[in-house]
Amino acid sequence: MDMKKITNPWTGLKGYNCIGCAPDNPFGLHLCFYEDGDDIVSKWHPSANYQGWLNTLHGGIQALLLDEVCGWVVTRKLQTAGVTSKMETHYKHPVSTDDSEVTVRAHIREQKRNIIIIDATLADSSGKICTEATCTYFAFPREKAERDMHFKPCEVEE
């Protein structure tokens, strides 16, 4: 599958400082996202700055990564903004902060009007699924997203 990089529609917006995806947040994860068929994907390099226990990626950081990729599913696939209303996370295996790269991947499982159920996984560099999440998102009508969330169309690079 040919992955296409998603352009961040909020880059350059005054006050935009998302801990997950803002490119200029000094404490942020600086995630970039790619479209891979029905999936949205991001790769990230863990470090000891994000550990919980020794050499172990903090569970809250794992949840942040998973929630963020789910949000980008709404942004790209539904072309609107949304908010997380529920997140269920299953930690199956520890994630090492010494690992070279983790991959988060998510796709829509189900949509009922403006309620979106999204499945997400976090895999280590060997491809082993370490964490799974199901996020329930509330997707805003496009007009509200444009007016209140500064939403602009979310495209992929050519």
C-alpha cells in the first residue's frame, strides 16, 4: 500500500499547540500522519523522557498516541473535527522507551450519525501489538468545525 502524508490543516494557526501534533510545541510529540487505505498511521520515536517505569513507555503517553491517531481518522476520513467522548485502552505488552520506533494505526469500525467508533493499535518496532484502544468520537457538523475549531479541508501531499 502506498502511504500518503497528510497535511496538517492547523499548521501556522496562532495559538495551535496540540501536545500530539503541533510541530512547534517544545514538549509535544510532533506526530505526522499518513493515509494507508482505510487506516491512518503515525510512527514515533520513544525516549526515556516519556517513561513511566524504568525503560517503559508511560501508559498515559500510549493513550495520547492512540487518541491522537483516532482524532486524525475523524479529521481526514470524515473531513471534520471531533472530540473523544470515551476511550477504552488495553495494555497487552510493555513498550520499551529504548525501542527505535512505535507505530500507531487506526480506522473507523462503525459510524452512527455523528458518533464514530474507531479501533486503534500501538505496535513496537518488531510489529508486535502492545496496546489496543477503542475510541468513541463525537464528530461535529462541518459548519461548526469550521466556525469553532478552525477546521480546513484535510488533504494529502501529492
